[in-house]
Amino acid sequence: MRISERPAAKKKMPVSENPLAIDSVAYREAVLRVPRNAPYVLEYSRGDQRVTFFGCHHIKSPDDPQIPVLRSSLEEFLKKVPKEHVLLMIEGMHGDGSLKVWMQGIETEEQALKKFGEGGAVIWAASKLGLDVTSPEASEPDMVQELIRGGYKREDIALCFVLREFTTRIGRAPNDPRDEKFRHDSLMHFAKDFYHTQELTGVGWIKEKRSKKELMAMAKHPAELEAFAAKVVTDFIQQLNQRFQTLPRMKGRLLVPSMEALLNRDVTQIPIQAINTFFDPAADDQRKAVTNIISARIAFMRDQYLIKRVAEAAEEKKSIFVLFGKSHAVAIEPALKKYFTAK
């Protein structure tokens, strides 16, 4: 098994010229042209090197018809390059450990897909074939500080990070209210995520805070930990709802109408369409809110970091298979063309 984050390359390609000078209008138009439910695949080569960028839509089920297409694309890529030269890049892991950590408790590809969405297919392949895999995500603390320096309010940044999480988490898993384990796991997930968002952005939405030592001690008493998690979630969603109502046309509407709706990830109660609208970095001017602007800045910073990591790996003579959302593929396509000759 290979660790998720490799040391920085000793020799780097010249990426300081800002290869991602994205025109917002052209970017929005390009994203709108991409078929909603079809992948956006880019393929490039330079000498013996190959790069495939599989721009996906984020799946909600292991049975999504995109998964066989993804498997086929990865298999074709692997036929063309030696195993030792392969580097797989996946979205969204934020440096959370290694392939060994990601694979804990995973015994089938279906389990990997349920846990990690489409990235599970690549994680599964890496584990079975012994391939290098990494998740080239820009540092969240660095992005938050950049946004604060840009004049954005902490509360709006926190709201944007929650909307970002909801776009992939809400509706992905079954919402059977009889599944107590699912509800418990949801509670612990959202408590951890909300606590992290508060620490990351500096908002004071959670009234009771605990040190890491206190939380570790509390973990020995499941009932106490669950009660604390419920308090964290309750405090956070109260302030979250208030901030959500400051967005255009959302006065009087709740992002999270109840704890039950959140734990069941119930798309009939949580306004997922509004979430997608206010998180969309390519929203038109008539629909644009501060969260759209922040989302666009986050996307830009993430894409800058991604193309930097691709360039560094290319300088190391790696052949790279990238699995990110298709809007990222659209955004960095011009930059990729600077480094590789299109097939």
C-alpha cells in the first residue's frame, strides 16, 4: 500500500505564471455545455507519459451508470503505462491519512463506492493493484485565511463550507428512519464536520467546546458522547439556519428544518435544489449570492493547487489518472494543454 501524500518534487515545473487564468463568463458557459449526467474526459500525452482527467458527476449510488465507464477508462489508461509510473489522483480526501487508512473496514468495491462515492472505484483499484494514489486538495486553513483577507465574513465562509458538504452528502445514502445505525453514524459525522467547520472558520456557533483530551475521555462513554454530539449539531444548525436566511429569496426558509431531517439526510425536507444553486460557482448574476462568490474563489484555489500537483508529477515522469468533478476538468483544460499534447 502506498501513502496518500508524496513528498514535494525536488524539481518543479514553472507553475508560478498562474496557468489558471479563468475567464468567469467563459468558464460558466463551458460548464453549462457539459452534459449533466455524462463524464467529461480529457486525454493527453507527452512522450511515454499519459494523462487522463476523468471529469465526473458525483454519484449517489454504487449502481450509477457512470461507474462502468470510469472503470473502463481507468483500465484503458493502465494498459498504456508501466505500473511503477502510475499516479492516481482523487478528489475530496483532504489529506486524511493513507490508502491503508481509507481501506479500513472495506472488503468490497461496493463498500468503497458507498463510503467514498466514485472515488471508491479508484481507491479500490489502487488497493488491489498496489498503485500510488493521492488526493491533491489545497489546505482548507490556507483557503479560509485567504478568504478572510479578501474581506469575506467568517459566517458566510462557514455557510459555504456546509453547503459544499451537503452537495455530496445529502441524498447519497438511504434515508430509512428505521436504520438506527445509519442515524447514529449521521449524527457523529455531522457533529464532527460542524465542529471542524467552527474550528476552521472561527465562528462561535457551537456554545460548548471540548479539548481533544476531553473528547477522547468522552469516547469511552458512548451515551455521553452521543449527547454531546447532539448538542453540537443542535447549536450549529440553529445559527446555520439564521445565516441561510440571509441569502436571496431564503427569508423564512430553513436549511435544516429538524434534527430528524438532517440525520436521515432527507431530500424531501432539506432544500437540496437551493443548496446547489447557492453553491454553484458558475451561477448567473441574477442568482448569485455571496456563497456563490466564495465557492468560485474556493474552486479557483483548489484548481490552482491541482494543476500545480499535476505539473509536479509530470516533471517526475509520472503518468497520471485524475478523478475530479467535471467542472474542475473544464476549468483546468486550458492549463493542461500547456503541458501536454492532446491525443
